[in-house]
Amino acid sequence: MTEERAAVARDKAAAGATISRRDLLAGVGAAGLAGVAGTAGAATSHILVAHGKTPAEFLKLADDAARDGYRVRDLSLYGTPSSPLCAALMTKPTQPVAQRCFASQSLVGLRAELERQAREQFGPVLIAAIGSAATLLFAVVFEPEEKLPLVRLDLKSGADKDATTIQGMVVQAKLKGLILRSAAVYGGNADRRFATIWGPNSDKVAWDADGISDDERLFRERLTAQKAGWCRLTSVAAAPDGRFLSIYHHDEAGPWTVSENLTAQRLQGEIDAQDAQGLYPIALQATGTDAGAAKFTAVFASRETPAPRAWNATGPAAPAAIDEAMKGIMTNAMIRQAGLAIVKGTRLVFVRGYTFAEPDWPVAQPTTTFRLASISKSVAALATYQLIESGRLKLDDRMQDILALRTIADGPPKDPRFSKITIEHLLAHTSGLTPHGIPSASVRDAHVAAEPHRAWHFPITADMAKAYVASLNLVSEPGARYEYNNCAHFMLGQVVAKMHGSATEVEALDKHLFAPLRITRIRRARSLLADQPPDEARYRVCLGHGDIRTLPLARSVMSDARPLVPVGYGHEEIEIHEGDSGLSAAMTDLARLIAVMIARQDTPALRRDTMRLMLSNAAARRGHGLDAAKDRGNDAFYGYKAGVLSSAWSVMQFDGDIGFAVAWSGGIPENDVNWFPNLPTIMTIARRTAWGDDLFPQFGMPSLS
């Protein structure tokens, strides 16, 4: 305790001002303090930018600015531990707030101050740090807090399963409903450390801090990818060696940009230039050993706070209770777009598009298309049974007899058991093929290894994927065991295309399955953001375990340059996976296929006895286009299929004479009993409703009855 009291005394002396014990009250006032940049122009008249200040000068400046109605919005330490300098960004908030500022605090002193401020219900909102373990200094800003934040002052970089690392804390914070509020980087390259403040994520913002120690090139690449995915940089911490920690939020606050490596002179010019564009600084960080060598990073935006989300439902008139149920699901899970369709018998009785998003987000329509993910398997199964109905295919036909697979080395399949795989095995997930899909990077690498002198490029082709699969061993004897299998349904899509003499499965579907039903809004999904049709939903955030909201990036597999892209827009190649996960559909048109499965009579696409065979096989053998199925008797069936991508979820279900199709541009927690898997609240309403006319004709599809 003696050492701690001595450290606290040194901290107070180093601060050089009593402001560390005083409230800074924000109100209204005028700008124009000495040594302050960026006070000219409409956009920045409420902004003060100070740099090159000693801790004592900063505290005096903050005190004076508080009297004029300003609060500290961002803060950084630079220089050296023996000659520290402060850079600060101050703004005028619309709501008064009290702040307590501290500077030049040692680790021991800061821990003591955290305890003292906590007793008065003040918590840290900003943190800055400089030095190493032996010379460490902090600057901190406190504000009144109903729930005190979590502070970690000595995190290292490492595995995300390690709670002592910043990566591990990001994971733990998301699991606990926290968000990274402020971060500082200190130490050298060999022992980089992070001081962090984690507060409640009360707005359920999807966020990430994956850019832990990016160099300038990777920082820019990450920024480009996150911005393309409708995310914004809200905070950045610059390390002395020029590396960056960046925090992104998935919300909207108008136009924004970032400028880094600015000298003091260029900083003023950049503020003026951005002011002319209607942008002002919302974050400011500085590095450098002294004022002359200082480099600044600034984030500019048109507003400080994100735009609020609005709820919207579009489509034919419908029971308000269903809209309310969907609103509850989407607002709870923070999902921006969804589509829902309900069929009763062969009639489309309900279809709506739903939006819970910022004002500039596209409004979902009843005909907005969503990625179907694994519901694509149901479509492939229907196309397969069409071929069975026509007598061109049998369940015991062998896959290899149709596809004649060859390895990458142009030999017969590596595993002789390939010749035993039947159409039934593909449909029932018992083929023994590699179950977890066909990674594009692995496919290309395998081709490069086999033929290094040939130019192999991204994206891969279906032929490359088939040769890759033929070059692998089976994981089990065909027919021996059930294991959910994406690869098998990729092959099933190839069978459908080959049997119809089509270049792709979608080409065959358009002609033989969709055209007879007048379906026009089921199509091949597209991987790249630039290739998205205008009526396609936007994809970005998916929920994971513990309701985690994350904004992952990955290397593209759609070009040899392999840039960082938002997950969902090129990190996997969707186009060649029509048979297992590669289709997009409007819920109007997916509902048409559900009506075909429900119908007790022949339809333009399939006879009832064929449909009955498929559903009976699904109930008795699993698979066959569904995740679960039951024979209810009297030609009535229950069937269920879900689709999950990193970017979208979808579900279709029918039970007797009623069914639904729903899709979300994001994820829904699997443990939410209000929806998963059978939408019980909505289906209860649907069963009790006296539905009117068939809506299929309103969407270009004649009635099936």
C-alpha cells in the first residue's frame, strides 16, 4: 500500500492541475481556444482539436473547453514517457454530461483511481497509454455510469480462446453482451499490449475489432472491405510503430472517411477539406516521439451518432398479428431484411417483405430474393424426382455411370468405391463423399500441386471441383451411414445438368422445373457484391453461439488477387454450388414449390404419385430434399428444410395443407423457440385465419387448383 500511495502522489504531481479531481460540465458556448485547430466552418464549429499539449496543458484546456460546453470525445498519448504529449478531440454534445479527466497516471495509480471513481459511480469511457511495463503512463476520461464498464489494462495479442489476449476478450465480450468502447496500444513490437474499456452493448450493435495490429496496407485493405459491407470505422488506436487497432460497427451514420499519417500541418488542411464535404472528425489518434515527428489518424463523419432503424412491412394486406410477430423476431435479433410467404393448400395466401434498418437501406419487397443456402438441396431433389418420373433416372442408378468422374491427374476415381455411389445415396446423405463441401482454395491448390506448370486461376470451375472430389478417398462405405453431405448434393446438381444436357443445373431447372410452374424468381446466387442483382437482399451479419454479432472478413476466392472481402461476398464461390447451396429465391416463388409438395393433385411440374414417393422416402430414409419429414397419413405429410450460410438463413416447412417459406439476410438464434424451426406463433395465427383469394396470380403465376 505504501508503494501505491507513493505512485498516486507522483501521478497527481505529474498531472500538474487540479482538474483531475473536478467535473467537466458540458453545456453551450463558443469555440476559439489557443492552440486549437478545426474551428472554422459550419461542420466543425462545434469541434476542438488540440495536439502537442503536455498533460497539464491538456487538463487546463479541457477545463476551459468544458466551460464553453465541450466534452472530450477522443484522447491519445504520444511523445515519450519522460516527455508525454496529449492529442484530444472535443465536441459539444446535445445532452449535458460530466467528465473527469486524468493524465500521466501510472498503472498502480490508475488502478487506484478506477476504484475511487467507481465508488462515486464514474466509469472510464476513454483511455490512452504510452510506454512499456517499466515506464507506463495512462490518460483516462471518466463519466457517470449506471453500470460500470469492464477495464483490462494489460492484454496481449494471441489466441482467441485465451482470456488474457485482446482476441480472447473480444470473444468473451460478445458472449457477455459487451462492446469495445475504447482501446490504446502500447509497448514495443515484441511485447505489444492493449489497454481497453468494455461497456454494455445496449443497442445490440454488431461490431468487430479484428484489426489488432494492422500495418498501413492491411489497415487500408480492411477499411475498404468493411466499408463495402456497410460498416463504419468508429475508433482507431495507433501504435508507435505505425500499426493500427480498428473498431468497426455495423450501423449507419452517413458518409465517412479516414485519413492517416497526417503531419500537424496536414491535419489542419484535412480538417478544412473534410469540412467542405460536410464531414468533421469523430476520432483522433497521434503517434510520434515528439511534436515535430507527430503523425495523426482521424476519422471523419457527417454525424456522431448512428441513424435510428425503422420498421417496414410491404406486400398484400395481411393479419397485423403476423407482422407484429415478425417485428418481434427481427428487432430482437437486429435483422435488417426478411421475407415470409404462407401457402394454404395450393394457394399463396400471405406474402410480405420486412425491413428493420436505417433510412438508406433498401426496403424488402415480397419479391426480394434471398439466398436459400441448403434449401437449394430441396430444389435439386425435386428436379431429380422429375427425372425419375420421366423414366430417365432411377434411385439405384450409379453416379459414376452418369458423370464419369476423373481425377486431377485424369485417372479413374482414387477410391474404387466411387462406382458404388447411387442417386439414392446422394439424396439420403449416405454417399460417403467428403461431407463438408468443396473449398475453392483447396481445389485450386490441389490442381496447382498436380500440374504446377499450368495456369490455374480463381474462381474455380465445376469441372475442377469434380476432379478434386474424385481425387479424394471416401469417408465411409456408400450406404453405410448417414452424414449430412453438401458434396453429395453438389454432385446431384451435376447429375441433373448432365441428364438434361445443360451446361448448369440452373439452366435445366429453368426449362424443366420452373417454366411449367411459371417461376421466374429462383436463380443462381452470385458471390461478389458487384454482381448482386438490384432485387437481391443485402447480406452482412450472422449470429453465432451466445448471440454473437460479428463482422468477419476473409480472403476472396473469386480472383487471383484474393483481396479481403466481407464474409458472404466472395469468401466462398456460390455459383457452382447450385445443387447444395447456390440458389436465391423470392419467397413468392419458393412458396410455389411448397404448394407443389402440399398439393393432393398433379401439378404442371410433378405428378402427385411422384411427389408422394419423394415425401415417403424423406420420411422413411431421411434426406431426399428435407431435413425432417413425417407421413401424417391420408396423403398428408410434414416436411422441414433449413438453409444456413454465413450471410443468410432460410426455412421452409409444411404440415398437412399449410406451409411457409421465410428467409433472413442474417442469422437468427437457433434457441429462439418463437421461430425455430416451425414459426409456432405465426403458424398458429395462419391456421386460425380465414384466408381469401389466391395471391399467386398477383405475382405472375396462375393458380395451381
